[in-house]
Amino acid sequence: MTKTALVTGSNRGIGLELCTQLKQRGFDVIATCRQSSAALTNLGVEIIENVEVSDPKSLKNLVSTLAGRRIDWLINNAGIADGIAMDQLNEDTIASCKRMFEVNSLGPLLTTQALVGNLGEGSKVGIITSRMGSIDDNDSGGSYGYRMSKSAVNAAGKSLSIDLKPKGIAVAILHPGWVRTDMTGHNGLIDTDESARGLLDRMNELTLENSGSFWHTNGELLPW
């Protein structure tokens, strides 16, 4: 039976490449985003627009649209980034920090909660985070809102792995690498195809026994 994967934030970058490679691997792909792109539309997968992962009303509409369909892989990819240094904290940047918490931290948690009825025994949940959320790995400081939001979603992912284990659902917390995308200003060490390939390999290797682990896309276990 063909498996179904749902990817959030799928209109560009890593999300778009995840959809591309999932389709190549034989999955039925549901691509959700706020607004589609030409590249996503041309991919020929199922697209659901107007999905805002931090908005419970939007997620309720998504659940209604999916009408109880099974999701084998849920990949929470949607995220935003804004580097904020200590001396840049002010009324405007604090608002940006709060927005990163809404999208990066609460978004994957709320999306997984909303779609838990579509998941079942053997389903897998992936949370695309960042090693910048690692407290132990932080040796450069700065990027307050982004680091904090990713640390928070790492904590959420670990709790989800515990809460969903009795349902037979495993959770992976995944760092995509430093990827050349619009979000990074096309700076980075790897391209989206290499990142997505590793992320999907990690999802393949995900089991209830290693659920809740924090992995680099290359398979390295990362410190909390």
C-alpha cells in the first residue's frame, strides 16, 4: 500500500525538496503551505494552501480537509528565522522573537496535536529543528529568538515522543544541516537535495526504540 506523507512549509527550500524526494520514493505527498509556488505547483503533488501552523483555526480547517485520511509520515518543516543579538533587543525585535516561538516552537506541536487522529500505529513524526537549539553546542551566542525557539521545539519533540509512543508513533528531532536556502541567504555547506536526502533517511531509520533522538541530517546524534 502506498504511504502518505504530509510536509508543512512546502512551497520552497527544504520543504519543497522533501516533497520532491518523497514523491520520487513513491509516497503520496500532501504539501501544505500558506501560499503555493510555481515550483510546488509543477511538482504535481496534492497541495493544501492557507495553512498557518501557529493558528489553531487554520489547523482545524486542515483536519476537516483531510477528513480522517491516514498520514504515515508527518514532517513539521515550516519555520522562520531572524538573527537577533543582545544589543538589538527592543520592542520590535521582541515581537519577532515571539513570532518565532509561535511558528517554530508551537507550530510543530499544534500541528501534530491537530493531526494525531490521522496518525496511527507505525506513523512517524519528523520535526525539522536546528542544532542552534542545542544548549551544549552553543559556542557563539547571539540569535536569541531563533536559538530559544528551536530549544523549545526540541523539548516539545522529546515530550511528543513519550506521549505518542503508546500509540505506536515515533518522533524524530532533525537538524537539516547548514543549507543554502532563501532563509540562510543562500549561505551554507550543503544544498537542499543533500539535506532532504539525509532527513528522509533518518525518517526511514526512525523506530519506537530510537524515538525522541536529536539527529543531524548526516546521522550524527546531537547534544541537547
